[in-house]
Amino acid sequence: MTQSYRIETGGLINRNKKISFKFNGTSYFGYEGDTLASALLANGVHLVGRSFKYHRPRGFFGAGVDEPYAVVQLYRNGETEPNIKATEQELFEGLEANSVNCWPSVNFDIGAINNFLKIFLPAGFYYKTFMWPKSFWYKIYEPFIRKAAGLGVASTKHDKERYEHKYEYCDLLIAGSGPSGLASAYSAAKNGAKVILAEDKPRYGGSLLTSDVNIGNQSGKDWADGIISELKEMPNVIVKNRSQVFGYYDHNMLVMSEKVSDHLPKTKKYHPNKRLWYIRAKEVLISSGSIERPIVFGNNDTPGVMLSSAAKEYLKVYGVLVGKKPLVFTNNDSGYETAIEFKKHGVEPIVLDSRSNPQSEIIDEAKNLGINIKDSYVVVAAQGYKKVKSADVATISEDKKTLGKIENIVCDCICVSGFWTPTIHLASQSGNKTKFNEEIDAFVPGVSKQNETTLGAANGVFTLEETLKTSFEKGKELSKKITDKDNEISIPNVVEKKYSKHDKFWCVPLPKGKSYKRFLDFQNDVAVSDVEIALREGYRSIEHVKRYTTLGMATDQGKTSNLNGLQLVSEIENKVVPSVGHTTFRPPYTPISIGAIVGREVGKHSKPTRKSPIHNWHEEHNAVFVDAGVWLRPRYYKRGNETLFEASKREAKNVRTNVGVCDVTTLGKIDVKGPDAAEFLNRVYTNAWLKLPVGKARYGVMLREDGIVMDDGTTTRISENHYHMTTTTAQAANVLSHLEYYLQLVWPELNVNVVSTTEQWAGAAIAGPKSRDLLQKLFPKTDVSNEGLPFMGYVEGDLFGVKARIFRISFSGELAYEVNVESDNGRFMWDKIIEIGEEFQIQPYGTEALSTLRIEMGHVAGSELDGRTIPYDNALEGLLSKKKDFIGKRSLQRAAFIAEDRQRIVGVVPLDKKTSIPEGSHLVKDANAPLPNKKLGHISASCWSVEHDNPFSLAILKDGKNMIGEKLYVMSPLKNKVIPVEIVSSHYVDPKGERVRS
Amino acid sequence: MLHIKCPHCGMRSQNEFSYGGDATVKRPELNKEVTDQEWDNFVYNRVSPRGKHLELWQHLSGCRQWIKVERDTATHEIFRTYKANEEIA
Ligand SMILES: [Zn+2]
């Protein structure tokens, strides 16, 4: 296909480099420097998609981030990305893109039937259309909406691209490289400030790329190029293109998305696809410019209707004519600039100006060029379905209420200018109290909440001379505050054309007997009639109107629609715009890839991985690992074809009959030191601690102030003022914070210091009837007899030259010890235990066997201490001291906590002694009771008892104390199971606890 | 993301801190008889002011000190930060 709409010369594209691409399966050519939009327009393609609700044909409306509807599905290097604006996507060799929102194709779209059934899709269609009948929702409405709506399809494949996050601090962040951005960056940089200048487009210069002005005897573009190359040389300046500052958050933190690779066919090696910058700036200068606003008229969404500024940009930057018979419809002087550009390239435009007899320099120039200008004229409606074919036009009365006789003008595009709307999104996001400027009929930033200043067109200043002057000065003033330097910058002289006043006219009335759709929000298909309905139905707040009609929502955030929507509401309500107010602009200003937000935190990088110093041994011995918080722990050691069930049974059984060893390095460990350590523990734990002798350990339970069990573990008195506390793996960090809270804030008079020692010690639990024999061989010089090292005793020992701590504590309920050595010696300790343990048939055991052992013993763990249970519920009330106060004690008097039928831990055995009970199942009295079946309790942990060789579970059961011997049912709707069970004691093995003391 | 000045370490990003609630709540003294109402006020009942709020934060990924932060809950403006034992002006 030839590029029949590309002019011979001109534009900023590289005509020496042809680029081929595909759109909806058809091959085209463009040039390096094109966007997908400009390349399609060069090829005469205007139809890019279908609209969101009515599936009306959609073309290009803007030329950049302002584009509300030219959204495509992009394919690049085997990946696909939805929601890409064709006006922002740079062309690269091999680019492929498809239309979205059209099914089965953009030319024949089944959803377009919505357009004729629009009675079903008025304002509030989200809320009322698909509500009834309810049974239609899943089968008919939802699949239909899913297929017909949306802005593309996300890939279901793993994203191979890499995304980076970067944190940066600067003195001034300047968002936008138009005249105000360049001038303020330049003077601040010259003053020595650390400056970041961000431009969302590939080219710097903003409006200077398309305006016909002179700065310091150069063209605007040449001046911009000069400033940029000077800034790039300065070490205190970061200049970034393709970088959108899209969010302004608290305390002057802004987030910017840098598109590093999207303009290339393939991401370069070691490069990310996108880089997300978190920038903390001392001062923020918003130089985001302005967006031309549309004038509302009939069928104003027809492909070929576009912003006049976009038509000018396509011509001046890309050398593309958006039409060969253009109609320019304007209420201000900007339209004339576009008309003049057309005329210069041999195309005859017609200008319709809603004003009567406007006078200005640029209008004179247009007249002198012989351009056909019709004053007091408006476009009533565009004609044509997939492309503008003509326009119905008419004269309009001075009061803008009465149309003259309708005439038809043949044209192939309508370039609209309804004056300019400052881009105040960032200022508004920062909390700026924006104000309405009557002069320009738009909101501008008002009182700043954070250190933010808006300059140039974004501040409603539309003359270049004033923009440059204030921007140079502001850059200097703000940087001077920070660097204390005062570099004099001479402000260049400016040549620009003077503008006359715009017409406060924004919506063409409907001619009698016509019901054209007149769109306000092109992305969300919100027409004038929708807002009228919302107001008729009683919606008043602009925030409510927004949600009911979807005006200004979604990815567009009202860039082109916002003000016209407000004008309409204020007109119907007979109010002025400022009293209607505007809706909140939400970040992101423009869509940001989820990948960029996630950054590197994907897959195994989503959280840190902690491994014990014995990890390699586990790997070498076929351990199957499980995530325990951020730790990796062996779940079981697989032998041959063993299943998890078989292996954990073997390992647990070996502990009960011989001896097993388990890596318990992950257990939380906290050193508690100081003369008041005993007193502190006495307040933290529920039981008594003042009389624990040196060389002894004690089991302790700690509560939260609300009486709920926080954690449990043993704490050992190592020496007079030194205690070694252990916590569960999961609660280690919370317990440390908890202790610090009380020491720093509540009882600062206590002379105690706490520090985490989890990573300083490697731990091995040696458990089983033969553990003492093994221990004796490991520590031949230490008396480990029942008298020398009794239950809950502690000694230090010498493990073949390595200093070790030996605790006689047990989680398995067997005779057991825990040996700790400094982490570096962890592997040495483990190797010795395995080597010497061989003669005692030692086997390592994982967390699954560990659970089995503790469950059948009735020892509580995380699944019972789940943040909802008190000591009584866990049969731990024996540990509650009556003599002293402790954290949470007062809460235990709450009525619910002392109720007669309070929940309590019990054991659960299936009557058939065969069926395993799913964890999380509910206990009920009657399996056949009607729903909702009253729940009496839940299964907290399940195992296969190796002692009894049948399933056994723990449960937290209402009135558990009196339920022993009862027959109940376990129900698991998830697993579709109903199991008759008997309630037994939670101590299923060795209820008297004789083994640990043996 | 807030920017919080730790009185021990200086300006740090919010993600180094964890929030600890109302700093004006005082724990009843140990071994002291308290009514149900007093205890509920300590454990559960909190005001949720719009505006100035003195609150606790812990500099978790820093010096691990609990600090007091005077913050506007509506605007997020931070007026002052205090050490745990510092007199509140
Ligand atoms: Zn700190």
C-alpha cells in the first residue's frame, strides 16, 4: 500500500528508513519516527476500533496521551499487551497490532447492534441494565459483556520481559519538556540544583515542535534542541524522554514510568522493558501543558473527527495529512493555525468559526492566504459511518441557541478546536485546591498542598512570552532556596502571534427533529443525553454523575471530556462550573503496565528466601521443601517412590521407636539480657519467671492485651542476667516488636535489652527413646543422664571442639534434646549427628513428621494459636499465674472468655478409624440438618497417628471440656466429605507426659 | 508513601516503618484494679480524629526504635516526630 496521505517533504520522521508493520493482518509501511497512529493515517486508515458501549466505529481523535479511543492490542517479540494507545506507540520493524472491542472484526461488528438497541444502554447501564432477571447474569449477560467490552486481552503467558524499579532523590522534578519545562529546568540546573526533566513523548519540546514561533532568533524547535543538548551535558541533570510522571503521592513522592524498550522490536540484552522511578523531589514543577478540548456536536465520534491540534501535529511532526478536504471547526484562533498548515501544503481547508467577525493577526494571515472562512458557523453533525463523508453545517445566532438553515459541506475530516484545557491532573493528585479560571473556562491549580508549582499552559498561561519569563524565574527562585546560588539568566526575546478572545461556546444545539448522539466522553461512550438522564434521575453531585454515567472514568480520566461534562451539568443545573466542581483526578494519569508496577518482585524474587546452614545437606538427601514463612524447610526426605504420606509416617515412627533429627534453625530466637530480665519475662509471659534458676528452661505462653494467645516457646536462663527466648518461626518478628514496644514505651524503667539471634544459631532437635544414647556419644565429657540433665535442663557442651548449647526440651513428646551451635558450625553439627546416630538407626525428619508428632501429643502450634484463641481454648490455663499480673491478664475476665461452654481443644478420631479428616472442616451435631448447619467447632490440624495407626485430628470445639466421648460429624463441603467421628482427649499419646521425663 | 523523620536516623521512607496506633493511649499500671470500661478503653476504644493525631510508629527496618509522630490524618502532613521518651510539646 502506498502512503497516499504522506506529504512529499517535511516532518521530523526519518524518511530514509522505511518500517513495515501490520494492522489487523494487513501490511503497511511507515517511517522511523512514526507512531502507529501517524503511520496508519499516512496510509489513509482511520478506522481503528469500536467504542466501548455502542460499538460505534472509532478513529483517531488525538495525537498523543490525550487519545481517548485509538486503543489497540499490540504484539511484539512473541508477547502481547492490551490497552496501547496507537498515538503513543512508536513504530518499529515488524510491529503487529489489532483492534480491540470489536468482534468478530472492526469492519463487521456484532456489538454495533447495541447502537440500535441503545435503549438498553443508557446512563447507569452498569447498574440497571443487567440486573434482571438474576438468572441471566452468569449465562448471558456476563459472557456477553466480557466478550464485547474491555480494552484488549491480557496475555495469560508468563511475561519474559524484565521491569526495574529505581529510587531517586532530586531538588526539582520537572514534568514536561515544553517551553515552561525547558526554561525552568535550565535556570534551576544553572543554579546547581539536582534536576530531573521528564518528557512522556520521544521528542522533547512539547508545543514548540508544532508552533510557529521564534525564541532568541531561532525557531522554537531549534531553541528547544539547544537547551536539551546543554542540559544533557550537565552532571546535575537527568533528562528522560518516553517517561511519564503519572502519579503524585504524599510527601512529594512522584512515580514515573520510563518506556525503555517499547519503541524497539525487541528489548536489548540486559535492558528492562520499563523502569518505574520513585522520585522524592524537594520541589515539583508541573509543566504538563494543555489539551485541546472538543466542541460537542452530532456524531462527533465519527472517524475523521479529531482535535485540530492533533491534525496540526500529524502534519508538522509526521508529514501526514489527516484529510484532503478538511473542515476546521473552531471557537478560537487555534483552528486557524491548523488551517494555515493545510493551506501551506496545498490542501484547501474551510474554517467554521462560531464567533461573529473575530479579528486577530492569525485570522488576517489566514484571510491573506485565501482560506475560506465562515463566521458564526457551526458543525451540526458529522455524516458518514466508518469515516466522515460530509458535515451538516449551519449558521448560529449570537446567543448560540438558534441554528440557521442546514447546509451540507463535503469533507473528509473535521478538525475541532474548543479552546484549551490545562492538564492539572498531577496538581490535583497532589491535593492542590484547583480554581476555575473564567478567562479560559477551565480549572487551573490554586493553593498548593505540597511543594508543587504549575507553569505555562498547565497553569492557564497561553502566551509563550509570559510562559518563558515566569518559568525561567520560577526555576531560579526555587533552586536558589535549595542551592543558595543566584545565577543570572537572560531571558530570550520571543516572536509569537497575538490571539483574540475565544468563544465560550462548547455544544451545538440539536436541530429540531434530530436526535444525533453528541458525545462528551469518547472512551466511555457518554453522550449529552446520558448526563441529562442522570440528572433527571436525581443525581446531583458531580462524583455521582461520574459514576452513574462513567463520564471521565477509566484509563482516560477525563482528559478531553471533563470540562464539557461539567459545562453540561452546570447548564442543566443552572449553576456556574466552579460551584459544580470537578471530580477527583486519580493516578495513574495514563495506563501503566502491571509488569512495571510489580518490577522484579516476581516468582522467587517476590519474597526473600531464607535457608538454614544445613540446607545443602537436605538437598543432597532428597528433601522435599516447603515454604515456612520466608524459610525453606524440609517437609520430608523422599526415599524411592515414597509419597508424602508414607515418608512422613516412616520418619515419625522412627522418632517414636529409635531416634530422629530435625533442623529447627528457623525457630525464632531472642536474647533477653539485663538485670531486670526476669521481671520483664514475668510480665510478658503468663506464668511465673522470677525463680527460674540458671541452667533451666521453662515453657511460656504470651498473650496480647486482648487476652488472645500471641505465641509460645521455651526460654532458658543461660546465666544470671541472660535469657535465651525461642518463638515460633512465624511469630519471631512480631514477638521482637512486641517486646521492644513494652521496653521502650510502657516500662522504660526496666533495664533490659532484646535482640534477635535467630540467624546466629543453627539448631537440631534430637528426639526419640535412643536420643540420650546418641547425645552421650556426641558429648562424651558431659553428664547427660536423667539426673545430670533433667527435663527442661540446660548445659553447655563440647561437640568435638565446637561449643554447643544443649537444651532438654521436647516438641515431639519423646525424650528429646535440642542442640544449638553457632550458624557457621551448623553443617558440622548435623554431619556429626547423622554419622554417630547411624548405630541408633537415626533418620532425619521433616515438618510433616514434626506435625504428626506434636498433633498426636496434643501440643498446640500455629494452627491452634491462630489469633482467635485464649489459653483456656488450648488447655493452657494451668500456665496462668494467679499471683502476678501479666500482659493480657485483665482481658481474660471478659464474659465470653469465662463462659461455661467456652470452646476448647479436643482430639477427633473417625469412627471407621480409616478416613482422613480434612483440616478446616466443621464439626456438627447432625449431618442432615438443614442449612445453615450450626457449626460447633473446626478441625485445626490432622495427622495419621503413628502410635495408634489411624487418623487423628485436633479441633477447637464449643464446650470441648464436656464433649469427650460424644459422637459428632465432620463436614467438609469443599472436599464433599461427611465423616462420623468420636471426640477424645487432645492428648492421644502418653497423656501423662512420662516419656519426656524418662 | 510518607516521608518520616526518625528522631534517631533522619528522613526515611514509610516502608521502613510499621504503624503502631494511637500514642496517647496509656496502659493501666500492673496489678492495679481497673473497671471493665477502663480496660475496654485501653484495649479497644480509639478515637479516629480527622486532623492532628499523635501516633506510634516503629522504625522497623532501621534503628528499631518506637517513635511518636504527630500527623494530620486528613492531609498526611507530619508536624513533628518525637523519641519514645521525649516530652510532647
Ligand atoms: Zn530510626
